[in-house]
Amino acid sequence: MQPQISIKRIYEKPDEEDGYRVLIDRLWPRGLAKENAKIDEWAKDIASSTEIRLAYAHVLERWEVFEAQYKKELTRNELLPTYLDKWEDQPTITLLYAAKDQQHSNAIVLKQYLEEYYKEQR
């Protein structure tokens, strides 16, 4: 079964429709107490590496390079199958991220990657 995948800033109010809430940032979001995060899982093992995150630094001109590098990391990530197996039974997964730019975040790349993966598994 393929879960429905959505993305949301971690600072937005949690909603029942979020389903299984997964924080996908390597660093804990600033100013957010862990007890207030309302997450089901922190999947920092599949977040973009510190190296490519710092090289991107949310500079829009570097987006395409970041996107390609992160996809390459996901392809090579040995822990990703563990998450995919675990999430397979979830009807809805919401990938949570902290970045202010909602059009250019690691969550967008991961969502695309996961949707392509599940499509290939059919």
C-alpha cells in the first residue's frame, strides 16, 4: 500500500489529517520544545547531509545542485529501506521540516523521491 505523502512546516498547527508525522530535518527546529512538536518519528538519518545543507544555505541559485545531491544521497542511503518498510502501512505521512522557504526545502525533494519510489513498487 502506498501512503499519501504531504509536507508541512513543523511550526504549523498539527492536524488529525496529518496522519503519521515525521520530522525529516537533521537538526532540531529552533524555538520548538520537543514536547510540543507532536511528531511520531524523527527521521534525521534520511535528512540531507550537513555538507550539502551548508553548501546550499538556502541560496536559490544553488537549489538544483542541492536537489540533485540530496536525491543521490537518498539513493545511497542504507537506512532508507527501513523507513520505507515502516511507513508502508501508514495511510498518510506528513513530512515535517523547519525551512522558511516552502518551495525549496528538503521535504519537497524527499516527497518527490518517495512518490517515485512507491510508484515503481506497484
